[in-house]
Amino acid sequence: MDQKNVTTIHLLGFPGLHGVKPLIFLLFLITYFGTITGNMLVITLVSYSKNLHCPMYFFLSQLTMSDIIVTSDIVPTMLYIILKDGITMSLSQCIIQLYFFGSCEGFECLLLTVMSYDRYLAICNPLHYGSIMNPRVCRKSIVICWFSSFLVSLIDTITISQLSFCKSNLIDHLLCDLAPLLEISCSDTSIVRVEVFALSVNVIILPCLLIIVSYLFILGTILRIQSVSGRQKAFSTCSSQLMVVAIFYGTMFGVYSVPVKTQSMSVIKVLSLLYTVGTPLMNPVIYSLKNKDIKTALRKTIRKNIYF
């Protein structure tokens, strides 16, 4: 291979699986189908159940759609890696995977912010909730979230594609992520790192701060409710989303807040699995188990189909 012109990327994935490879492959395959099925079920219920036709569940359906995209972008590659003890792809395929992965993760950051604002209005300003969070505002919010995330990811991707890659094409990771790609570049990556950080402030850090502020106001409002049942009802409307936010941002900051060279690759891979595979699988489970409306809609749908 010409070290001066790297055109292919080899992801090492999980070296040394040996005897447990079939078990790991089966686990990932079940997880993949479980994720697709669970998220598609949420989208179907929200689409066809009239009691779920409200902003909170409209946003939830968009979240599950994003989870389906990111899972389909990452997990099939991981399955191939397990079977073949690694995977070789073209540099352009690697960058495309990074683009869709970054777009969906950026979208989820922005969407969780919108969802937090939705819960803030519902709990802290219920009298004006319907007039503020109307269908037009909901649709416009989603368009802005998708457009912004795809645009930011496109800017990063175009900049990265201009770099020269002349070091080893081996990446000890499960996916084409930003940091490993920059590590094998022989170009000056300082400008790229500054650009990525500047853009991430608007897509990741600022939304995270807004979510924290929203939930501080929500918590303050809940604590001022006199009755215990009222506090429980108010908290139940946002507890599922709060759990999703904690898992999503917790794993993401665990992967990206510490420089790659100071972390064990095994730790990075485990956190990446939680971030790219675990979160999309858990989101529909969390919302379904802790949400009476979704469980009611599911029971009605099953009952209707059985009797039909």
C-alpha cells in the first residue's frame, strides 16, 4: 500500500474474539432487529393512535427515526467486522459513515433541547402551552433541527475530506469516528479541530446547557406543587426524557470529553457501543415502560388487530 496516499480504511473492531465471535454476532444481530422493531413500533403507534397526536409524541417519533438511521449506519458494519475480524472500506465510505453518524447525533442534541422546552412549557406554563407549541411550530422546529444538524455535519465532512491521509490506514475502532480519522492524517488538523469545536458549541454544548436550565425550572415548579399526586403526575411526564438525556449525554461526554490518547481503547469501544447501539435500543423501551399513553395505545392496537 502506498503510505503517501491512503485510499482505504481498515477498522480493526474487536480483535481477539475467537471462540465468542458467534455469540457476540448473535447478540448484535438481536440488538439490531430489536432496535429497528422497537423504534418502528413507536413511530407506528404515534402515527395511528389519536391519543398520541400531540407535540411530545410527534417529537418522540422524530427521535426514533433518528435512532433507526444511526443504528442502520453503524451496526451492519459492526456485524461485518465481527464476521471478518475487521473491515476494509474506501476513505469516501468512511467519511460518508461519519457524516450520517454526526448528522443524527447532532439532530438528537437539538431535538432533546426542543423536547425539554416542550416539557418546560407543559409544566411551567400550561395555560399557554397549546398556543405556543402548535402544530406549525412543531413542524418548523423539526425542520430547523434536521437542517442545522445536516449542515453542520456537512461543513465538518467537507473540511475533513480535504485532508491528506498518508499514515497507516488501520483504525482500532468500531466505526469511522472523527478523532481516529484525524489521528491518521498527515495534514495540519488544528484548523479542523477548532472548526469542529466551534460548531459543536452550537449543536452540543449550548443545547446541553439549555436542557439543564429547562429541567431546573421544571424541578422548581414540581417542588412547588402542593399535592404528592400532582408532583408525581408532573414528574412522570418528563422522567422518561430526563433518563434518555442522561444516558445520551453521559455516554457522549464519556467518549469525547477526554483525549483519545489518555483513554484505553477498550473503554472507548464500550462507551461507543453504549452511545451508538445501547441508546437507540433503550429509547423506545424507556418511553414505553414509563409512559401510560404509549402502553394504552399499544394495548388498543393489539386488541383491535386481534379482534379484526
